[in-house]
Amino acid sequence: MLKLFRATAIMEGISYLALFGITMPLKYWAEILEPNKIVGYAHGFLFIVYVAVVAVFCWERKWDLKRFSILFLASLLPFGTFYMDKKYLKPLG
């Protein structure tokens, strides 16, 4: 489960950075809409998967709501999932 969680966190983080760092500027500055739509759908799907994996992972490890909240909030911050992976997940495995 740890490998799945780490992989999901990294993919979600990359999709977040791609969405807001690459495709949003293309959409609003260059009026190129398609990349934003595709990356946006991918990011939305990965976000939902990430939250589900966080819930299952915390339940499986019997972690409290505070740790769940930290892992969830990491997905809302740029580079948050990368920091969370290094601080919380890497030491586990």
C-alpha cells in the first residue's frame, strides 16, 4: 500500500504543477485550451484517487485525524505532496 500511496502522491503533485504551471498560462495567455482540459481531467482524477488512498492508508495504519488532515492538505499546496512524501512516507519504507 505504501508504494501505491507514494506513486499516487507523486503523480498527483506532477499533475498539479503541470495544470497550474504549464496549461493554465497556455489557456489564459496563449488561448490554447486543449492541454488545460486534458491535464485538468487527469489532475481531477488523480486528486480523487489520492484522497481515497490517503483515507485507506490512514485507516489501515490507524492514524488519527490530524495526520489524515496533514496528508490531505498536502494535495492542496504546490509541492505539498513532494514534501509530504519526503517527510512522512519515505521514512516508512
